Amino acid sequence: MSADSNQRTPFKLGTANVDPGRNTLERDGQEWRLEPKVMDVLCLLAERQGDVVSRAHLIERLWVSEFGADEALTRAVSRLRSALREIHPDTPTIETVPKRGYRLLLPVSSTSSNVVAAASEHYVAGAPTHMTPRPWLWRGLLLMVVALAGVLVLVLQSAQDTPTPVEPTVAVLPFEPLSNNESDRYFAQGIAEELLNALDQFPDLKVIARTSAFIDDPGTSDTRARARKLRANHVVTGSVRRYQDRIRISVALLQVEDMASLWADTYEFDAKDLFAIEDTIVRELANALQVRLGVGAAVGRSDGGGINQAAYDQYLQGLQLWGDRMRKDDTRQRALAAFQRAVAFDPQFADAWAAIGTVGVYSAGSPLSRDRMTFMRMTEEALQTAIALDPENARANAALAVFHVTQRIDIDKARYHLGEAQSAAPQSAFTHYASAWFHRTIGDTESAFAALDRTRVLDPLNPVRSNARAAWLVETGRFDEAMAVFEACFQARCLGEGFIAFAGAAAAFSDSDEYRQRWLPRVSEFEARVAAIPADKLPNVAILMPAFTSIEYGRADVDEQIERVRSLFSERLITDSIGIWGPAFARVLPAETTLDILHLAYERGDLFSTTFSQAPFDGVNPWPRDVRAHPRYHALWQRPGMPELAAAWRQYGRTAGLPTNGDQADGPSQSGLPR
């Protein structure tokens, strides 16, 4: 029976009744609704009744366009697994057969004389999935959000009906506190944060990420200019006033083109209703968007208790600080401290635990991770706590995907958690960013850059992600594109921390005398500033950077720096940011020392988790031949997870960095030292 058959014959799956025409599963009077594509996947797997169905076959049958189909299938299978786990909690449901596809493990039988019907295209209102309970600020907010959603639906619908439709993109700006109380600023942000998070779950609606929408941009105070800078065609603004135990909110939805007010209202409430959980809010949003646009299916929230107000205030402060990381001194450390205070106030706050884990995943090589194993344990425990509290927490799953692929080297676990994140928040910038890290690490460069490009659309003002993209361009040898980004960031002073050192390293990896001559004075001046900072306050990469620069740029003190490196590594092994300095030092250290560093980097999760970590493995700044031919380098690639990673790399045509027999030629080093 063809995949585009119009038949919708019900069938039985284990103990559940499946109705493809209604996109429902039913057992013991309880009903679950699936998205149309998720039901299509189930029907195709059921047609084969226990046989393995390849991913290629599923994509060919169910997706018209190949772009994004791989991630969409992963998401659909993840959602299907989640639904089937609820129905059959103690029974295996879908088996992933590595390198082959998926197999439905539940028995399939007919509910009539007909065979199981094939998949068909159809749309119905979605069923709820379980999301993190968030602290909706008061019950009156329900009216505001539902009203706003109705107006938003009508606006987006009208945009769809135009001859040349514009992709609907909404920016929720931080609400303005109408008082001088610092706590009110975070309180006002919390309202916008909740609305943003609710809209973020709609698969076909683009919502600008918090890190761009909430950025402190004094040069763009005009709302229209700010929205255009964010590339949004609609914007939500508002204000909050608190007086004793009363709260007043004013909110408006504006069309950016002419700044017309499409809807505005004011609400006044009793503060005693603060943090009331209102699951109905998002359900109403999902239903309205589904009816009008066919978006928002299966979006919802689970019931749960309120979150401690002090915890939530700390969480919001942490988000603001985390968004400023690398822009301002100490913000990374202060963000982590704020998230840790949040879980101290409320140990059941899953999003705060997820935030701690996210800091850990993306801070390898920073001063926070000097005690690497302790930091890695903290990261994993925080993410596991978040998942235990909320198994479908999008941010925790996204961070776990990056953690498992870059630090634990477990591709299957990483793929599972990425699928869970994509199911929960398919249009979030943090989901696409995790997808980019996943695909980058497994060698799928094309998919990695595609995911990064989607991240930049949703988070256009975030320089951290723009510069991550530039670093990955360096790793693939696209120096002109990368150095243009680094130069623009330098001129705009867009980042602090170690940006200049990283950009200087990128210039060192290039074959361009122009880039090297431009960046060497900047790096030298940066090193002079860093020299005044106590060593215990610096990341290890900053301690090693002068030696790396001297070796790669051939400075006059190169011999002195080589002796310094040899002495330092005879006392202790450093592993973080190994992709920057590792190959340079490997040319002046004994091979056994380099191999000790590599094996310890594997154990500490440092091989693939930091800036330029992949450069030696992509063929830029390569490991010397004698290292890659060494038996211990071969042994490194036999450690858990590494053979699967090597197989993935070969699948995508990457061989640089894999073990060799020592018979391949390398290009000359910039310093003149033998590679």
C-alpha cells in the first residue's frame, strides 16, 4: 500500500487502538494525539510489522523536501517513542538499529478485515507533551496571553494570505519596569520570558532568541529600529508597575513595518496570585494557532507546583549574565553562581538545573573548569537532575546532546537527547546550536553549518555564536570568511575574555602573511594585559598562549618558550583547548608526552569540547605524522566511543586526524619547525 494512500483504517498496536484518520491512540478510555508526521512514521513502521525500516526509506516516503528531513525524522521518532512510552511504560517500543534504521517492537493487528492503513497527510489539534512547569506570574496573565495569541494568529494568518508571504517572526522585548527598583527589572523580564518560552514551542513560528531580544543595546532604543535589527516583522512590548500588593501590566503587539498597534490592553491584579501555574495558557495558544495556521500541534505544559520567587529572580539574573558571557568580565562565573543560588532556593527547579549544565557544557577551557573532572561531574549531575525532574526539558536535552557527543563520545546518547530537544523546542536557537555541535563533532560539516545558519536567524545579535561559526570556518580551511568575522568583532569590541587570543590563533593557522602580521601585535598587546592577572585566575589556555604564539609566529623568544613548555609539561599535563596549542607543542615535546596529553584529554572530555578542538582532526593545524602513526594514537581511537566516531567521520569523507601508518605528507608549519 502506498505511503500517500488516502485510507485511514484503524488498527491495534499492542494494547492500544490507533486511528490514523484522527491521529489518535487510545487505551482504556485515555486518548493520545500525535502530530500528522509522527502518525505517518508510526503507520509506515506498522506496515512493515517488525522489519527494519531505513531512515532513507522513511524520508523518501514522507518528506517532499530533503532539507531538514533528517532532523525532522529524528524529532518524529523521538515524539513517537515518548507517546508509546506513556501507553506501554514497561515494554520496549521502537528499536534503533545502528546504520540501518528503526523497527517497531509492539505487535500490530487489524481491528477489522482490512490491513493496516498507510500514512496520509492530515492535521488535527495536537496533544499535550510534558514540559517544564514555569512560574506564570499571576492568573490574570492568562487573559493577556490568550488575547495576545488570538491577535497574533490573525496577524500571521493575514501574512500567510499575501501573494509574497513573509515568514512570520516575532520578537518579545523585555517589559519595561515603571519603577527604580532593581528587582522589578527582573520581574518585568520574567513576564516577557514566559511569553517567549510559550511561543518558542510552536514548530512553524520563528521567535527571536532571548540572547538577542533581551540584549542591552543603548545604541538602539527605538523599538522599530531594534525590531528591524532583529529581523522581526512583529514585536511584543509591555510595561509593569508594582504598588504595594497590586500589579499592573500593559502589553501591546505591534507590526514592525508601520509600527501599527494591532492589539493593546492593560491588566491589574492582586500580587497574591504570583506564580500560579496556568497550563491552560499554552494549550489555548496551541489550539488557536493550530486552527488558524496548522502550527502548534502537540504543544502544551504539564501541571506542577509553583516555583519559589527568589529562585526565579536568581534564574533570570543568571540568564542575563549568561547572555553577556565573553562580553563582560566575570559574567560567566556570576551566571553560574546565580543559577546555583536558584536551585538552593528551589531544588525542584528543573530549568535552573538545566542552566547549570548548559554553563558547564559550553565553558570547557574557561577559568571555571580548571578542576576539569570536578567541573565535568557537576555538569553531568546538574543535567541528570533536570531530566529526572522533567524528562522532556528542552534545554537539558540540548545540553546533554552536546555533552555526550563532545565529552563522553557517545553518539547514540547524543542523538537521542538531540531528538528530545527538537521535539520539545524545534524552533529554539539553543536547539539548533546543539544540533550544530552534534553534527560538527560527527563530521557532518554541511548539516553543522546549516544548523548554525538557522541559529543566526533566530539569534542574530549573539556574537558568541557568530564567532563559534568563524572558528568552525577556520577548522575547514575557510580562512577569508572566518577572519572577516573576527576583524569585524575586533573593530566593534563585540567580545572580551580570550577572543583576541582565539582570533590570533586562527590567523596563525592560515597561510596569509596579511592576517598574521595584522593579528600578532594585537595578540602581543593582549598577552601584556594578561600578564598582570594572577595565574590562578587565568584559564590554562591563557597561560600557554605566549608559548604557542612564539612557536607559531616565530618570535625572537621562541627557544626560551620551547624550554618553558618542556619544563611545564614535565611537571603537569594540561588538556583543555588542546586543539589550539596541542600540535604546535607536539613538535617540540617527546611523542610520549603528547600521547599522555591526548589520552588524558579523552578522559577529561577535552578532545572535542572547546574552540578549535577539531582543527587537528580536520587537517588544519594537524598532529605531526609521528604522533598519528604511534601505536598509542591508534589505541586512543579504540577507546569507548572512538571507533563509532571514526566510522562517522569516514562516512562524511573526513580522514584527517585519524591514525595513519606515517606515510602521508603534511604541509610546512608557519614557524618553520617540522610538523
